[in-house]
Amino acid sequence: MKKFLFPYTLLLTLLLVSFNHDRQDIVQRSFDRAARQYTLLLSAATDLSRYPRSTDANGKTSYTDIHDWTGGFWPGCLWYLYEYTKDNKWKAAAQKWTHSLEANQYNTDHHDIGFMMNSSYGNAYRLTGDTCYKKILIQSAKSLVSRYNSKVGAIQSWNSFSSWDGQSVYQFPVIIDNMMNLELLFLASQLSGDSSFRTIAIKHAETTLKNHYRPDYSSYHVVNYDPLTGVVLSRETAQGYADNSAWSRGQAWGLYGFTVMYRETKDTKFLHSAIKMAEYYINHQHLPSDLIPYWDFHVGQAGYQPNWDYDASKFKEIPRDASAAAITSSALLELSTYVEEKHKRLFYSTAKKILQSLSTDRYMAQAGTNGYFLLKHSVGSIPHGGEIDVPLVYADYYFLEALLRIQKNSHT
């Protein structure tokens, strides 16, 4: 037996070296491309009131204003580039764009304050330790919890939501995306010593787990509540295929959000749920072989009927959503650090395969193209006819976050 020990050990060592080299190659190649793209984008984006978001019909960079939910992702991308390179030119750019969002700390118009301020100011504080960011993050959290309703046990997402048939208007819609804003509340609780932020985050997550998820751990997009009684009035979709389908980015938002919930609480019900959500994605029979999902897991399938005018003939093939894949890969990498060995290896290897796919020419843009964004082939909202098969700034953000996580993660 001993004569086989050395060759086997050597083979295992070579495989591990190859695996780690491949991982580093993905990270370096992707960040190098990001640096080239964002150098061009910084030259084009000179107005600090216009935030890069996607591309227009001509493939040119499109922008949004300070009120849009995606504004914080652009400085967030710059912060991640600084974290990887340690180059102060990226730090300076990130600081400039982050400071431009300061007024949003008082924004109470919607739930997206977490997206806007945690990706910008949250990363700024994490990477610099500058205490000037603390009060802004705390005030941002105060603005977010102003939308909390104790009768419902959740933070209101949109101010109102009209059903597709126009017959109903709901006054307290909560969307699965809202799970992503809870991380800001935990941070604010740590920074301020005020446990109420934490308490509200936990209650919102518990309410979401109870009312947003089906037995197979697929998620409804929108749950509409009666704000006076807390009763669920309807469960439906806004950006997915059908009310009973699984919108792929919604699946990613939930997986990421409940992974954060376990990190912050160590409550095993959140860990169990995140594992089940991960398994739903990984084991889904309609997940493509490259692990980049279709924009909805149930497009065109029997038993799923859209309540909007879906025309399959508009698409040569069902659009993928690289943003959902990027979010999922980042979530899986964190989740892999909390689970037993079987799941650890599954989640880590799945995340790595997703990143391998996203770093290929099929999904990662050549320098100077794609509106100067990094990833191609994301979907905003097909039901609304917006941002179909285009780059999206938040796809870049979570892709870069996942790359940083896999660089730091030693699992094999």
C-alpha cells in the first residue's frame, strides 16, 4: 500500500494547485477587465448626479438619478476595485461618488435605502474605518425603519402596487428584494447600540419566511398585506413570469438575504432556509448547464400562466440573467462557510462554476464595449419591457463581490 501513497498525494497536491491557480486566474482576469472598463466609464461619467446603470437601445451607457435604487452600486463597484488593487485612484473615485449620495440618508420614499447606502457608505466605512460615515449609515437605517409596520411585521417596499388586471391596488406591498436591505439595519444597530434596528430586521425576515416561500423554497415576488390587520391579501409577481413561478433574481435576493440573517443572528431556522434556497437553485431541472439561469425558472412551462402579455416569439431563446447568477454566487460563497462539509463543497464548487461561466467571453464584455460595464446578458424586467439582455450595474457589483470572496475563501 505504501508504494501508492506518494503518487496519490502528489496527484492530490497537483490538483489543488491547479484548482487554486484557476481560481486566482478568474479573479485577476476579471478585475483587470473591470479596471479597463471603469477607467473608460469614469471618463464618460463626469456628472455626479447621473449614476451609471445600464445601456440604451444604441448600446451607450445609460444613467439614472439619485432617487433610483441602483445609484449606490456604482460607487460600490469602485470600492471593490480599490479593495482588490489597493490603488488610491479607485479609492478617490469611490469616495467622490459615495459622497454624492449623502442626501439619500433621509430618503423614506421606498425600501431601497439599504441597496443605495450599504453598497456605497457601508463599503466606505468597512474599507476605511472613517467614522464620518457612521452617522450617515445610522440615519439611513432610521429612514428605512420608518416604513416598518408592526401589525404586518414587515418593512413596506413600494408605496402602492397595482395588480396586472387593474382591478386591485394594494397599499402595503412587500417584495422579496427587501431582504437585501436588512444588512443595513444590523450594521446600524452595531454602530449605534440601538437594538431596535436589529429587532425589526429579524421580524421582517421571519414574516418573509412565513409568507413569501412555498414548501419547495421557491419565492413569490410580491406579497400584499392589509396594513391595518396584517392579513395577506395576495401573492403575485411584478418582474417574474407568473404569480406562481420562480423569478430567478428573486430567488437570488432571498438566498443572499437569509444567508446574511444567519450570519447576524446564528438562528438555525435562517440557515436551514438558506440551504434549501441554495438547493432549489442548484438542483432545478431547468437550470442551464453553465449555471446562469433563465430570467425566470418557469418561462413557458405548463402550469404557469402569466397575467401580462408575454410574447415568446420576441425571443430567439429565453434570456438569461447574469445578475441573478452573480448574486447567487456571492451568497453561496458566504453560505459555504456556515455549513457542514457536504454542503460546503457543493456550494463552493457551484459558486466557482458560476464565476467561471461569467468570466468567459459569452458573459464578460471586451474592453471598450457594453457601455463600459463588465457583464453582459442581464434582465431588468421583461414584463415591463425594460432592460432586456443588457448590462446592469448591480450584476457587476455582486460579481466583483463574489470574486473577492472566492479569493479570500480557502475551501477546495
